[in-house]
Amino acid sequence: MNFKLQRCLTVLSVALLVLVGCGRSDRPPMATASGIVKLDGVPVEGATVTFIPVEGGRPGSGRTDAEGRYTIKTFEDVAGGIVGDHKVSVMKISGDGAYALEGAAPPSNDASGEDDGSDGLSQIGAPGTSEKNMEPIYDVPQRYMNSEESGLTLTIPPEGSEELDIELTR
């Protein structure tokens, strides 16, 4: 094969790879989506915010920082949410009972630090905890945990938005 033909085929191959690799036709239109979550006017740190597309599709979520700011991420490799209308949920649970809701025992109150050999999943509570201590603390009212019942809706515009603020009340 002569040098010019080989060079031409190489350039053509690279061009095809670039064209195929650049398009993400398997994904819906995406845009940046962020804002601040406040409860009774106070920023909420450590809450999980979830956007569920009304038209269907992959949900996106983000976690609030110390200022209550969140950024939605729908796919691992890029921040942003699916453009369009969304039902929204906000959840923040703490206390020993939060571990029970997740299917695991809370951290041990045993000062010895020794492993008791259990996997922690079969325990209702760690040594030193009582049923009373196992109640979760809903730092955000429970009504906001379910996107179907929260009453929260937001739209991610095609150009994206950093002002998708969420105001919650007790």
C-alpha cells in the first residue's frame, strides 16, 4: 500500500471515530440544574434532592452543601438533568433510626471498639441503643420525601439554571 493511500485511510478512520464518539444520541437533552434548599428560610445541609422527569427518563439527584446548594447529576460522567418538567423530592434523615431505615445497624455505642463478629444487618440496634433511640429524625418534613406527594415541581430549561431554589416549610 502506498504512503498517500495509507495516510488518507488513517485520516478517514480518525475522522469517523471522532464523529461516532462525539454524539450522545442515547441521552436526552441535558442542562445544568442547581439551586439552594431552605427550610423555613434556613439552608439545609446534607439533604438529598431528586428530580424525576415528568415525561419519564432517568432521575437525577444531588446533595446539599453547608449553604444548602445542590447540583443535579443524572449520569456519572456529566453534571446536569434532563431538560423539562420534574417532580422533586427532598430527604434528610438523621439519628440512629436512619441506619435502620437503610437496613443496617447504627454505629456501636460499645466503647471497647471490638468487633462482635456480626454483619450488623441482623441487629435492630447496636448495643446500648433502645427502641426509643431507634426513631429516625426527619430533618426535612416527611411530606417532601415522595416526589408524587411533595407538591414540588421544577423545570430545567434548555439553557440550564443555577437558580432552581426550593423553599420548604415545617
